[in-house]
Amino acid sequence: MAFQRCKAAGLGILLAASAGFAEADEFTAADEKRWEEQFQAVAQKGRELWTSPALGSNGLVCAQCHPNAANTHPETYPKFQKQLGKVAALWEMVNWCIRNPLQGTPLDAADPKMIALQAYVHYERRGATLAPGKH
Amino acid sequence: MKYCIFVLCLSAAVFSSLAAAEPLGLPTVPIPADNPQTAEKIRLGERLFNDLRFSSTGTVSCATCHDHTKGFTDSPLTTSEGIKKLTGTRNAPTVLNAAYLKSLFWDGRSPSLEDQALHPFLNPVEMGLPNHEPILKIVRSDPAYVKAFSAVFGKSGGEVTMKEVTQAIASFERTVLSGDSPFDHWYFGGDKDAMSPAAQRGFQVFVGQGRCVSCHVVEQNQALFTDNRFHNIGVGINRIQADVARLAGEFLKAKAAGVDVDQAVLTDKKTSELGRFAVTGQFDDLGAFKTPTLRDIARTAPYMHDGSLKSLAEVVDHYNNGGVGNPKEKVNDFLSGGIRPLNLSTEQKADLVVFMTALTSQPAADQKRSPRP
Amino acid sequence: MNPLSRRDFLKGAGALATASVLPVNLIELAFAGSESFSFAYISDSHIQQIRGTEFVRNWDRGLMRAVAETHLLEPKPDFIVFGGDLAQLGSKPELDHGAEILSALRGKVHYVMGEHDYYLDLGEYWQKLFGPHFYSFDHKGVHFVVLNSILTYDDWTYHRWPTPEQRMQEMAGLDNPNGSPFMVGEKQRAWLEKDLAAVSRETPVVVFSHSPLQKIFRGWNFWTEDADEVQALLKPFAKVTVLYGHVHQIQYHQIGNISFNSAMATAWPWPYPTAYRQGEVYLPKLTVPMNRADPFHERDGTGWQLVNLASGNVDVQYTLYDNRRRSVVFSPKTGGPEDSQYQDPARRIPPQTHY
């Protein structure tokens, strides 16, 4: 009886497979497009934050010193960062800028605003070769 | 380069072990190729360092102002006292970790330990000698020195010059190290209980809102607490703000006419406030002084180039105010761009002070004294 | 210490690497012939109001420092030029606060309009404070022209935006895709042509302009739309120098008979446009970049300029804080500006690598 059930289960699985259920990391072109749009929306939000005085308390915005996120070099992180005294990740340096020139409150690493800022920074720097540790 | 040192009597700050590695938290000591370390050279250097005869009155040696029981300074003196208790304009910097400095003196006018040793002998408010001849006379004739110089350098009589003398002194100074503090054990040694919670909070202020770390450098696996650079942080120069243009112009004209910088800055209080400008003549060095190390800082009060800040709490207040002692005071025009109001809370300020006391190498203040020559 | 030798001064090297606080005869001896003189050139202070009487401390201190340092100059500069962008959003409080800081300058001051000063009220308050938007003057045999080179298409200026405030905000963002390219414009070019007609071809000409009068990078308005037309008007003259602001970094170039030299900002440095991967850039090839700035030191990468006119060509000494001071001098040998220390690629130092 158990064997019958197994066979039935096995047959069921085969049937299920042939019916087109996705397994593992299978995705379609439509998925990719949708996810890309979601990323772009977050990067766009990052751009808004990049030019928003709300991140700090003195009216300064990131774009004033980093137009188009230039001179942020996201491709070089993690790296030793003088102002932090240690090898640090990009988000920690973003927080340094929020705290110091912008005189604002640092964000949590997982804060959607921090994710958005990083998405924007990386997007503007797309195509740069990875160079972790580079000063 | 490994070396063995047999150190006879030292403050706890000097590392003494046949393993010969630097204390925890410090990088390898840079040794110049033309002045390698040997045990005998270091001993000779220490004797020279302590020799009172190298002053015009026979009462002042290097150790007078760089006392090993006081963190190699003359705490609590504001400005040092030389012969006849004459005072200069500046607070004695520590010799601790001077081996890592890229320039010596508060204004960096000396490029090496060897060169630095030449100058205090001749300064009228320090050792007051007219030239180096009295020193050479002693080292060429005193039997103990004759033996030592011969053994260390293979030289005797007229061959023994100030080069050998200062090389020996520098060799000794390169063993005067401070590391292995509670901070080092906590930060580099992985000992979670090595520093108190207050000190740990203070460290976060140090690398965060306090903005200390950019000049008082801490790195991934070492911490020298100095960037070897010069900054105007608003000490001293605030008093001469109205006179800066005139003083700067007069000083440069005098310098072009041959005035000795070493003498000028130590004997005239206002000139002293020009800081590194007296050495380089560059605008952005106006009122700038070298970042000192913070190691053993709790032992070396008072603070700053003129000894004007009596306690670490006062120092923290000065920075918290953005480079003025009193928040209502006018900030000087040449203030370093790194200095700005910090808005630290009372607790943050207290924690910062506690953190700095954790930079004292352990055990603290060994009271053993060096042997007399 | 040896007194500074004349040779060291001429090389611009040695401890005293600037023409400051030196006896004037050292300068005069070097250059036979026409009279040489110097002026201070301060630019791009971007005084920014937070609220009420509170202004961004960083920018205030940058301008104050530059003003204080000009007091140290000996001999005194003949005059001072302010290169534009005194304010950040062109408001009356900002312009007033900036004018107050500049009032400590000793000597005659000539003002150049920047876009941050202009686009709120189209320069109306500026005119009240400082005078005309464009003009010329002569000094010791040199003809100086001040242009308002940050104008743009009429449509954008007059019809595009619902409020002056928004117009100013849109122009204030360097990388704002809603911006519009700078230009001198037809009316001013006609005035320039007439002005230059009265000047002999041998007279040295120095043009002050906020925008570069070149086409460097459109994305950040390092750009003058009618650069070619303006350069054509300057072509007939033997010695022409354009001094421009706006870029907040060291740039210099030679196009034909015209030397171009940029000014630092007293407020903050900008990345070199070559650091932006997604745009097409024509950075003047000659330029040896300034050292990279450490953002901890707020004055790093900011500064002001001492401009020396010797024999009609311009030498610029950049006073940069916490950074390496630079000297860009006109070389008769190459017929253009070059850095007195670092022009040779073999002499570059790592901090000059920007990427």
C-alpha cells in the first residue's frame, strides 16, 4: 500500500512538473522587467534624497558636493576610511556625510532611505570595475 | 628589524622583552638605516638623556623636562623651566612614541629625533649652552663615555661628534613606547571587558560625533593617535587675533634677515602663537600646531602647546565649543576646517574623558629611576 | 635659516611658495619691461541661509578666511575681484551677509555675477549692492572686461518656471537635468565687440567670467554655449587671459592666443567631471588636478587666488588649505599656462589621482 502511495506521489510530482510549476531560481523576462522597475523606483527615491535638505539640518544636500554622485566611489568599498578609523562599508560613509557636512541624524543600515541612497549611488556609477580597498 | 634591548630601569612605558615586538596597538618602529639599534647604544643614549652637565648651570638635562615618571613630560608645569628656572613659551611634548613622529617640536621644525636633540642644548631658556663644545668636551674625556662611544661607534677623541651623541640619544628615544593600554586590549586584543562601559561609549564619541579620529588617528590594526599634521585649533592664537597680520609680516622679515626660528618661537610668546607658519611661511599654517599622540595623555597634563588647558575636561570643552574656550569668544579666522561646534551632551563629554584615560599603558607610572651616569 | 633666494622665489618653490609677504622689489626685478602688478581673486562663496540670521557656518568661514588672508599680502594687491556665486539662492539676506563679510576687504573690489546670484531676481538686488552686471575697466595698461556669462535662453529664464524661487532652485542644482546652458548672449557679445574695438591689439586683455567661456562638460554647466563666438572676438589680441569661477577646482588651458585659468571656491570643492562615468567630458588636457580633498577638513579643497600680471600674462597662485598650494604660471616657452611644480607627469603625486 505504501509503495502504491509512493508511486502515486511520484506520478503526482511528474505530473506537476510537466504542468509547468517553477523550481529553484527560475524567472521570466517579465519578472526581470518588473524587478528592474522596482529597483529603478528605489534608485529614483535615492536621487530625491540626494537632493533633499530633509536628510540634514542645515539645508545642505548630498548633490552639492557630489553632483550625479561623483566622487563617492561605491566600487571601492569596503575600504579603510580615514574619517571612520577602520575598514568600512559604503553605508557607514554615507552616514558620516549625513552626520557631518549635513549635520543630520545617521540612518540605520537597513533603513529604506539608506538602501535608496546606496541604490542611487551605485546606479550613477554603473560600469565601474570593482576595486575594493582602493583609496 | 628585530632587536634585543636590555633595559636597566625604565618607566612602565618602555617595552622590555626579548621577543622584541612593539606593544599592542603600535606598528613597527621606523629605524633609520644609518642608526641601527643596539643594546649598548640605547644604554648610552639613556645616560646622555639624563646628564645634567650638558647645560650651562649643570642643572638641566633632557630628563628634566622629559621625566620618565611623568609620562616623559614635566607635568604639571604649563611651560617648561630650563636653566635658572627660565621659562619658554611651550609645554614639553612627551617622548612617548616620538619614534613614530615625522617631525619634532610643536611646529615640526625638526625632521628627525637625531636633529631635534641638537637644539635644546643651545636654547637660552633650556640648557643655555653657547655651542655644543661643552658637550663634546665631556663625552670625549669622561672615562665612562669614552669607553661607551668606542664600544658603540668605534670612535674616540675628535671622532666623537654631535652626530654620535644625537644618534645615541635618538636610539634611546626609539625605545620609549606607549601601547598595550586597556584600549588596545579591548580594540585590538578582543578583550570585551578591558575597557569600562563609559570608556567604550567614549570611544564611540571619539570616532563619531566627537570627530576626534580624523586627526588623532585610529586605524584597523594600530593606533598612533596622531596624523603627524598641523592644525590651528584655536588655542593661543585667539589671544593675538588682531595682531596676526602685523606679527606674521614682521616675523617673515626677521626670518629673511637671519633670525633663528628655534630661539624666536621659544622666547617670544606672541611669535610662538604663529605656530608652524614660523617654519613654512604658508598661510594655512598660521597658528597651526602638530597633533600630539593621546597615549598616556592622562599623565601629561596640562595640555596644548602652551599648556593652557589644565584638564582633559577643559580640552573636550574647547573642542565642543568649536575652537574657543568660551562659547561667546570669537573664533579666529585661521581656524582649521576640521574644528566646529560638536553639540556633545554632558554624558558624552564625560565618557570621552574616561576613554582617554584608558589610553594609559599598563601598569601605570613605574616610579623606578634611571641610574646616574 | 637662509633668507629666501630670488631664484627660489622665481621657481615658486621653497618654503615661501607664494608672492605674499615679500619685498616688492623681488617681483619687479624679475620682469623687465612692462609693469607687473597683482590682485586677489576670491570666488564662489555660496553663502547659504538656514533660517533667520543663521547661515551655513562652513561657507561663512571659507569666505572669512579668504578675506583675512588677503590682509596678510605684502605688497597690497592692486584690487580684489569677486568671481561670482556670492549667495547660494540669491536671496537678499544671503547677498547682504556675503557683502558684509566682503566689506572687510581693503581696497577696490570688482564684482562678477554668478548664476546663484542672478536667477532669483535677475540681478536686481545685485545691481543695487555692487553695480552693473557687465563692464570693463583699464588698469596699468591692461584692459579688464567683466562679463555676465551665466545667462541662458530667454524661454527658460522668463517662461519656463512659475515662480522666481523655483527658477533659482532649478538653476542651483549643478546636476539638475532641468537646468539650461550658460551663455554670454547676443546683446552682450555686441557690447563686447564694441568695447574691444577701442583697445589696441597689443594691449593685454583679461576677461572675468563666471562660466568657463569653453565647452567642458554640459552636464554640470561647465559650459558656455556661445564660447566659440566669444573666443572669436578675443582672437585678434596678442595676450588674452580668461579667469573663470563656477567649477570649484583647478583647471587651466590654452586655446590659440587665450589662456584660461579657473578659480577655486571658498565654499567647497567639486569633483572633476571626468569622475562622472555616464557623461561626455572635455577636461582641459593641460590641467594637473588639485589634490583630493579630505571632507573632514572643511577648508580642504577650497581657497582663493593671487593673480600676478607680468608682461601681460597671468600667473595664478592658488592658496589652498590643508592641501598643497599650487602655482599655475604662464610659460613663454610653451605659450600657455602650466603648473610650476607638477606639469611633468613624472612629478605627479598620488593625491592628484582623481577617478
